[in-house]
Amino acid sequence: MVQKYQSPVRVYKHPFELVMAAYERRFPTCHLIPMFVASDIVDEEASEDGSTHKIERRCALDVDAPRLLKRIAGVDYVYFIQRNTLNRKERTLHIESHNETFSNRVIIHETCCYSVHPENEDWTCFEQTASLDIKSFFGFESTVEKIAMKQYASSIKKGKEIIEFYLKELEDEGITHVPRWTTSSLPLPPPSATQDGNKDDKLDADYIKRYLGDLTPLQESCLIRLRQWLQETHKGKIPKDEHILRFLRARDFNMDKAREILCQSLTWRKQHQVDYLLETWTSPQVLHDYYTGGWHHHDRDGRPLYILRLGQMDTKGLVRALGEESLLRHVLSINEEGLRRCEENTKVFGRPISCWTCLVDLEGLNMRHLWRPGVKALLRIIEVVEANYPETLGRLLILRAPRVFPVLWTLVSPFIDENTRKKFLIYAGNDYQGPGGLVDYIDKEIIPDFLGGECMCEVPEGGLVPKSMYRTPEELENEDVRLWTETIYQSASIFKGAPHELLIEIIDASSVITWDFDVCKGDVVFNIYHSKRAPQPPRKDPLGAHGITSPGGNNVQLIDKSWTLGQDYSMVESPLTCKEGESVQGSHITRWPGFYILQWKFHSMPACSATNLPRVDDVLATLQVSSHKCKVMYYTEVLGSEDFRLESRTGPRGTSWHLPMFFFFFFCTAIHLYY
């Protein structure tokens, strides 16, 4: 399996020509890199005008690997081929390298580029990508990976330090300027015209440190790769880097797991229009009067501070007056506001602030708070927030916990992630007023008055919700349905042997059918059929036959099994295979009136033609798609031809490949050092 690494953009605040002068001092050997023992020039070529210089070197590395491993491998040094192409006119240096040693067992390829900063022509950017494919290595593959992780993490920053060392050496020698290459016949192009690539697709190392925090090289690479994967495959709104990073942190930078939960959350946000919640959601008056929570300044670390007087809240009254869904929407709006405040505080304090602090006052908590529907609503809210707002809670201060609190905690804690539980600080009685208490986390000047401070807090005091505001179960059910069906998208489940089909009747032959769907789970094949006659009334698949329940989804089949393709109905678009996590948009201009059927079908791997035995891919697909179930979320619309501009609505489709977070072979980690 191929492993990949993508570095952020590292910036030298020096002109390109001066950086190149420092770079050349690293050859033929570099005392700052003890393992880089030699380099021999094997080929060299220069253009007539001197603008381009190509050089190929054979480099020897004495890698710090276990002696036993070296003895088994039968080598003392590891050799690489490095090809440099310096273009003085365009002010770029492209570097390519690959391993010569063990090339039949390990394939290593690395590319680097020095170029002019797109916004300041007196600065220089450096980027690096690398890939590794371990075919086999004497049974020491896992050992190799461990050595790689250790060496790469310790050496990745060394490359920049070495360049800066030689820049300082040049300065000490009085060399602070190197003239640009120029010729009377070829004017120097502007830096913006020579910049290779789209800077919007890259992350600058200084930006990462300023807005995202200190990350290891491996964590930086995970963030960049997941961001690029979203840009290639996700056609909807791309989340901000801070949001992506939260999901990576929630899964300890396991790319596979983080990608899965992030895609599920993006689908959820799209389905329920969460991105627009702050603009569209208006809290009912009962929440303004009786919901005992609100934002209150910030803690000592600059995190937004949210105060919840849970002990004063009439949870039963709020649930009876509003229903679960309204309460859930209100909590989601609080989380969205929290994300916005984190962004603002990041700018105000000049350092990354990605989470908030929550202070929960439990004075007044009693057995009425253990009302079963209220606890059920709380657990549901926790589940949704945990899934879609990971790593947003920096610290939870629980104050004045009464005797009944352990009972409530026993009910709730199993639904809270272990990493989140570690952020809880619980104080009983007035313990929060002493050393190690509230003043360690919140400035004394902003401690609320009801906790013994001098700051007036605008959080409502709560109280019992009047029973006259209670609504009947039927009213609450209708309200809940209305809230969570305020979306243009529908969900559908697809099973092996039971596709989901949607009927569209076309009167005007020149109409346009458009679609937008996300593949939430599994792989599907998308088809479009046409029939002159209407199918039988839709029948729903008996889910019990598959042993699966499908909350929030449906499965409808329209094409009768007695119909024959080519006679009763025809295919009007080529089948489109869509991978899990993909977002697909497209359109079809109808040629005939009649009935069009959009079909999402379970994607089965083709059987191997040479044998009847199941293939490995088939087995893996069976394991990945539980009980052969897929799920899509879709929206379709029919437009008149005059309302539709004839242009492609389907952007370039990316792939759903993913790379595990293992890393480089031990001598691959050393390549970066001589760049």
C-alpha cells in the first residue's frame, strides 16, 4: 500500500536567489547532517543563456538503523538519485529523487519545489510531497515503519533550520544580496505568472501555527491530505481548516476514522441546513424566558465561556412546551455561535482558540430533573453534539453538585466520549471557592454574582414553565416533524437486490432533470431509465427481509420484475458508479415525454472470470457494507429548458481512495534533510 506525505508551505523571508546560494552550500556533504556522507555528480546540463541548470547527484546516506537490520539487508549505505532543475528566469528549483538501494523491494519518490512567494517577491516558498510503497523488506516491515515515524518527526524541521544556518553564514560573510538572472532579450516575468499551482489549495506553515496551533509534521500532513481529499471529492461547502482539525483530533489523527465521521457530519449539516441555522433559527419566547444558559465573556485562556444554570432549569416544562427537536435546534444554535466566537477570539488574542469552556451550576438539581423524557432528550442532544461538534469543549466546570448528581452522572456518562470526560472538573458544595477552584480558570472580575462574584450575569434565572404553555403530544409530534423535514433532501436505503427508485413524469419533451445526491454509506450505481407507460404503484421493500430497520430512510421499487430492458423501458444515461462519501450533481435533457426513473442500486463487485472463488475485494466489500446496505441523500428538480443554462453541472469527480496513517521507511525519512 502506498503511503503519502504532503508538507505545508514553508516560507523563508529571503529572496529566492539568496536561498539558492544557501542551498548550494549543502553539497557535496553537510556537517549539519551527519548521515549525509557523500554526493557525486553523475550528470550536469545547462542552457546556452544560463537560465536553466540541471544536475543529477548520487547521494549516500548512513542511516541510523539497528545494526542487525543493516546486516540482514547487506548494506552499509543507502543510495538515492536526486535530480535538480533550477530555472533562474522563472525563479524555481524543482527537485525529484528516488531510491536506488532496494528499489525492487521499496519504491520511494519525493518531489520538492522552491519558488517565489505569491504575495511577496522577496520571500521564498518551499513545498514537499513524498510517497512510499513497501513491497517487502525481509519481514521487518513493522520495524521499518516505527523507525520511519521516529526519524521523520525529528528531522522534518531540520531542513529549514539548515537553510537558515547557511543564510546566517552568508550574512556573516557580508553576502546579503544575490542579483537576479536577467537578459536583454527576455524580460523578467512577474512572480504571479511564474507561481506554480493554486495557492488556495495549500497551507502555509506560519498560518498553521497562527490559526491552528502547534502540530507535528504528521498531523500537518493529515490535515493537508484530508483537506485536499474534500476538495477533490466533496462538491458541497468545504469546511474550514479548524473544523477539519477537530475531527482529526477526535480520532487521534487516524485519517480513515476522521474522514468517515467528517463525511457523515457534512451530510447531516447539508440535510438539515445547519450552516444557515444562526440566520434562520428564531428561538421561541419560552426559551428566552426559561432556558437558563448564555454566553458570558471568556476564561483565562481566551476561550468563550458558556454558563448553564442547570439546577434552575425546568427540563420537564421545556420539553412539554417545546418538544425534543426545538430544544435540539436551540442547542445546535449555541454550538454554532460557539464556533463563531472561537474564530473571533482567535483574532482578538492572536493565538489559536478552537474550543470553549462551559460552566454548569447544579444548585437546585433534584429528582425532578431525572424525569425520563427529559433524560431521553438530554441523551439525544449529547449524541448529536458528540457526533458533529467534536473537540469543541475545552473544559467543563461543574459547580455545586448535589447528592443526586452521581445518579444523573451514572445515566449520562456512558454516552460521553472518554476524551471529553477527562475535561470535566466537578466541585461539590462551595469547594469551587478555594484553591484550585474557579479563580484558576476564570478571572475574578467576571465571576457571576450568583456564584459569589461581582459581575452581573444576564443568564436567565429560569423557574417553572407555566403549564398553560404545555402542548399536547400530537402538537409536539407535528412540530418535530416540521422542524426536521424543513430540508429539500430525502434519504433512501439501498440493499443488495433492492434498489431505490424515483419516478419523474415529463410532459414537455425538452425539460431538464437535475439531481444532487450524497452517498452516505456504501458504493452505489446510479441509472436513469425512460418508459412510455407508468410503472405500478410504488412498493416499499420489506426491510424485515434484510434484518435491518431504516430510520429516516426509505426504499421504493418501481420497475416491475416482469419488465424487459429495451422493450418496456430503456436506459438513457450510462451507469455511474459512485463511491462512499462522494457528492454528485448532474442533469439530463429529456428527449421524449413519459416517465423517467432515477435508480440507485447496490454496487456489487464483478466476479472473477478465471475462478468461481470469491475475490478479496468482494470479501472486503461485504465486510465494509453491513448487511449489504447503502444509503443516499438526494434532491431532484425538473426545469424547463428556458430556465436551464446548457452547461455542465457535474464538476470533475474525485476518487474515494484513502491512505492509512503509517509512515516512511527509515531511509525515506532522511531524504528531506538534504533538501
